[in-house]
Amino acid sequence: MELVTVVIPAYNAAATIGETILSVRAQTHARLEILIVDDGSTDGTAEIVQSHMSLDARIRLLRQANGGVASARNLGWKQAAAELIAFVDSDDLWSAVKIEKQLAALRKGGDSLALVYTWFAVLDMGGCVVNDRHCPAVAGKVLEELLRGNFVGNGSSPLIRKAALCAVGGYDPGLRAQRAEGGEDLLLYLRLAERYEFAVVPECLTGYRLRPGSMSSNLMQMLRSWRLVAAEMCSRHPQHRRIVEQGMTNYVCWLLGQAIRSRRPFDVARLGLTLLLRRPDLAAERLFIQPSRWLLQKVWRTLRQKWAGVADSAPEPSRFEIGNPDASR
């Protein structure tokens, strides 16, 4: 049975890291090394990790001064005993069969395959599924598709060969130095895709939690980060400049949608202007047509329910299932 090292970067993650660790400990593939990198936390993160260490000998706590997520992940994978590395952020969750199914896909792929990702569900802070419609089927040589957008989706999905991480230098901490964190995942995947192939497990095995105040909630910083990533890719692949520009437009659209949904008027204005300068037609669609359509649909549903005398009852949200650590070992 292959050894897999799981790297969990953690900064002030006391509210969520316990459940994240439980989801890792519950993996049906039990031969794991679990490295948790405390990135200079000032809350009770380390104490929670230590409580799990007393229950599970596979867990080891590493500490460093706060250096950012790229630095923390690099410290973890460089100290890994395994040749296969899986990353999971300290607020995300895994289905119990995630590593098992990724290993099966990796065995089929051969030496040219460096990364296996899974579909993911977006979760709220209670661990309930908000959206599970992210279902890409991109595999093989994926560089051009990655330039159009990060279909892998987040940093908690991939299983990666350590040799491939060594070949590309791991995660790039330079984005943090430029006050542009957020694109580290995409930049790593792009550098891997230049050399290797990807595979996908077409099942929703990763739970990606949307947390207020997380790095991904800083939309303008994320945009700066992606601009730096795009500049690097354009310099290395000038023949793909149009694809890179398409990818940037797609990303601005996504950020604008996030700003609208989270009701951030200043971000809506700035991102709307950015999109307007790139694609006026898309700016009109995202700023006016889509919101108007949504509002009309909501009003129509309300009126129909009122006329029919039926209360508006939304279905109960389902929780993301993580399994039982005691049952899986």
C-alpha cells in the first residue's frame, strides 16, 4: 500500500481545523503521513492539532513564523516521507474515499501523469453543501484549458507526485512578496501542466469551504495575483496570449459574480469597470441582464406561491459526508 503524505497549512484555523483533520483521518486509504504546518498561528490551532496527535500517531506538527500558504505548503511537502503528496487547506473537507480513488486513477496514468484532481462541492461554514455543480472532465495535456480557467478549482483537491513538485519548484512564495496572494494554486498547476498530464476522479470528493475573511474573499488581491500569473504565462507562451486573455476575462467575470453575491458595492464597481474595459457586452450581461432576470424570476415565484397559497419552503441543505476516523483504520 502506497504511503501518501497529507500537508495541511494552518493559520489561526482553530474554528475549522479539527473537522478537517477528522476528514483526513477517516480516509479509507489508511497509510498516511499527516503533516500540519502551523504558519505562525496565535489562536488555539496548535492545541487542537496536539489533541489529534494523541489519538493518531500518523500526525506530526511542524511550525514556522508566518510566511503565507505557499511557504507553509512547501515546508510540508519538502519534509514528506512519501512520493505522493496531497494538500488540504485547514477549513476544507475530504470524502473518506478521496485518496483511495485518486490512487486508483494515478496507477492507470503512467509516468507522464503528475496530478489527479477531483470534483468539489462548495460548503458553508456549517459544512453544508451550497453548490456541487463543479464537474469538469478535463484530463491529459491540459495547459490550454488551465490558461482559460482553473478547472481544478482549489488547493484541497489534487494528489501530486513529489518528483513533479521538485521539478517545478513547488509553490511560488513570490506572489505574497508582491502583496498578491491567491494565484499560487493556479501557478503551480500551470507549471506542472507544461511538463505533465493530469487526470480527474469524476466524483465530488472535496469540500471547499467559503469562509468570510479568507484569502479567496479578498477579490481585488486575487485579481492582482492572477494578473501576475497571466503575465508569466504570456512571457513563456506568447503563442497562447489570446487564450490567456480569455482566461483573464473569465476570471474577472467570476470575481464580479462573487462580489455581487456577497454584496460588496466597491468591489462590484471596480470589477465591473475592469470587465467593461475588456468586454462591454459581458459587463452589461453580468451587471444588468443577469441580476434583472434573477429578480424577475424571484418576484414571479413569490407571486405564484402567494396565488397558490403555498409557503416558500427550501429543501434542507445536505452536509458533506467525511466518514468516521475510527471505522476506517
